[in-house]
Amino acid sequence: MIIKTHQTEIDIYSISQISASENFVIQNTENTTIDSIDFWLNYSLNTLIVEDGEGALNYDWNVITNTSNFVKVFFRNSLDGNDTASFTLNYNLDYSLRLLEDNPSYYSFEFYSSISHLTQNYKMTIKLPERSFIHEFDDTTSSFYPNNATQVLFQNRIEISWNYENLNPTSNPFYIVRFDEPILPEDEIGFFESKFAMFLAGILVGIFLGISGISWLIRHREKKAMKKMGATLLTENQRTLIRIVYERKGKVSQKELCDITGYSKSKISRNLVPLEEKGLIRRDKFGRTYVVYLTDDGLAVIE
């Protein structure tokens, strides 16, 4: 029996809510019929749901104290030689994220992935909380491990992923991701509500100064985060295009971008689309071309 594909997704929705999803496609490589498969899963496993495209599947779950979890999944239909089956394991992690004191402070998430069978293709993805960013260290410490990860920003969340081929059952790769405290949007601060008694007492000046200071701090952190995104998640071509728009006082046509860079129209368009999706630029139709404008977030990335 082999695992043709195995995809693990760890969703750190918040500091206190972490879930995991394991998607499998397996193939029976034996000459005999099989009706189940065994897995060793991470010891932090808390709850478990097993299902395929038709609904819930039967399984046995045995907890090995402080070591691992042994799970046997029963197929909906027995598999003859070369037959395949796919299913998903969903569970929560009993894992406490602790804020590590540093300047600035950060969280460190660690996870052992269990490879129970020969696996042809394996992908691990870890999704950070909304508005969190990879913590930066000096050259002596990596922000994540293993270091061959890729990063994607999707809907205000960074997704870090690793891809492997032909993993042996004893591989059990280990992952670490270190990330900053989530940046809270201004409307979630709740400053006015928490200081309402002070407001009733008449300390209007103190409240005004407090709100102004918090607003400045949040905007400062957001600008820092946007600048970090420009340094880590944009390609060199995309950074070049943003820089040109900035140098042209925030407004330039796509035709001018072609003339300045020497890029083809398709290459310019291909690099502008992700910038527009990230909210860093805005494009308006003007005759047969587009005029490109730099947004406030784009300005924060380039400054």
C-alpha cells in the first residue's frame, strides 16, 4: 500500500484555536483485498472526524499517552489490487501557543507530521492568523524550519508551505513557524468602550490623546507590515513596477511602463494583476491603455 498524495493543512485561526486537515489518496499495491489503513498521528490530536466524498467513515482511535495517536480508517468499499481511495481527517490540536518575550514578542508553533506509509507526494501548509506576519530574526535564527518553504499572502493571511516527494514511513518531518502578534484593526481596539467611565468623568483630553496614540501605533505597525510584504512576498519585477509608479508621483500609464522597463505588454499586465489584487495599485481604463495609480498601501510598501 502506498500514499499517492498526502496534504496537511494546519490552520492557526487564532492563538487559542488551531485545527488540522489531512487529505489522503491511497492505492492498494498488494495482491490481496484490503478494507482499512492505519495511521500514526500527532500527539496533540484532540478531536477527530473522518470522511470521504459520500460522508463519514468508520474508524478506531487509540491514544498512546504523551506519544502519539493510532488511528485505523475503514474504507467505504474494500480495495482490490491497484484500486484507490481518498478521504480526509479533520481534527483540532490541543496545543498552547505561548507569547515569547523578545523585542518585539512573537509566537512559535511547532509540529511533527506523521508519515505512516511510503508517500509519493506530500505537502504541508501552515496558515497564520489574520494580520500576522513572519517574525524577523538576525542571521542566526530562521523564521521558519525547514528553510525551503514558500510564502503566499491570501485574504490577509500568510500561508507557508513545503512540498516533498517519496517520503519513507520513518521520515516524520518537523516544522517550526515563528510569527508576530496579530495586528488588530482599529475598530477592534474597543478603546472608547473600555474607557467609557473616564469619558463620563469628563477626562476628554486624556481619551482623545489615547485614541490618537493607539491609532498612530496601529497605522505604524500596518505600514511596517506592508513594507515587510513588499520585501518578502513580491517579485523583483513587481517591486520594480511599484518603484516606477512611485517615482512618477503615483501615476503612470501601462504604455509608459513598457517604454521605461522594456517589458512586453503581457509581462507588464501579468505583474500588475497581483499588485492590483493585493490593493497596492489601482488601474483605470484610459483610451487603449490603462493608467496605474499607487494606493496608500502601495505607498507604505515602497517608502
